[in-house]
Amino acid sequence: MKVDVYNQKGEVIGNSVLPAEIFDVKMNADLVHQVLISQTANKRQVGAHTQTRGEVRGGGRKPWRQKGTGRARHGSTRSPIWKGGGVSGGPRNDKNYAKALPVKMRRKALYMVLSEKVKNNLLVVVDSLQIPEAKTKEMAATIKNLPIKTNSRLVVSPNADKKTFLVARNIAKTGVSEARNLNVVDLLNYKYVLVSKDGIKDIEATFGGKS
């Protein structure tokens, strides 16, 4: 699988052969969807929390005697049917939404999404993403030179390149990920993937040969 390699001026300076086991894998939409649901569920944070009748403060005294008043019998003012009482079946912040999937499934789905990016010319490879002055405006100018147009893009930085990660994260419609942290959710959230040749090597070193 060959792709063009660009310089930071947007000029094609050669081509690169991508490993077929990562970038030429047949799509299985059901598997990708399963991994997407799993990864979004694993990121889910639970904020809503209600107290049960046993956790609400007060209500220890019986509001009135059992018999003789003509009113319904009650043992506590913190019953769920009372104002100010506990909540029955309400949301709890200890609920776990995590969905575990085997590593091989997650890795295979990543291959499939990367392969679709390559097939649809949505993966752009540059010789280097290093910006000499390490300024956001320089990175923005580089992105503008590349065949990414105005669509959203995910910049995949090499694992050891912290400067690229920092200068790209403030650009509009741009996401940033280190190669070792690449995942299906990020790839699907952005139309284009921008990666350097060193980034390709890190992707292969991290995810290759283990599916």
C-alpha cells in the first residue's frame, strides 16, 4: 500500500509503503461499532447521585402512632413517598458503564478504520511534523498547505515529539494524539489523519504484529 509523502509546503516529495497488516484490512462495520461503543462507555463519567431512604438525614422518629389517628401508617418521614425523603431507584454515582473487549478486537477495529482512511485518501503523510519555532501559527500554516482543505483533522504525533502535540492542540477543528494512544473514537471523530513518517513507524511498533 503506497501513499504520497508531502513536505510542509504541501509538495509531494516521494511515497511511502504502509504495512498491509495495519493499513489494508477489510472493513467490518459491526466490529468497529462494537469497539466504538465500548471505548465511549469506558470514558463515561457518572455525576448524578441520589440518596436512598437509609442515607437521607433524619427521619428516625415515627411521625405518628400506628393506630387511632385515621391517617395512613408511616414509620419514617424519609420514605420515598414523602417530600424530602429518599429516592427509590434513582441514579447512583457508583454505576459502572465500562465494557471490556479483547485486545485483538480493539486492535483489529483500529486497523479497519486506518485502512478506510487510506482507501478514501483521508490519511496524509508528511516527511516531518517538527516545527523549528514550535509555534501554533507555524503548524496552522503547514496544515493549510496540505490537501486537507478546511475539514477536521487528527494530528498524530510521534511518541517522543511533545512539541508537535503542544503546538497543534489549539488549532480549530484539530485533534491531537500520540501514535501510541491512537484509538477508534479519535479516528472516527475527525475526517483526515495527518501523520509523519516517524509517526507511521511508531504506529507499526505499537500496534503491528499483535492481532
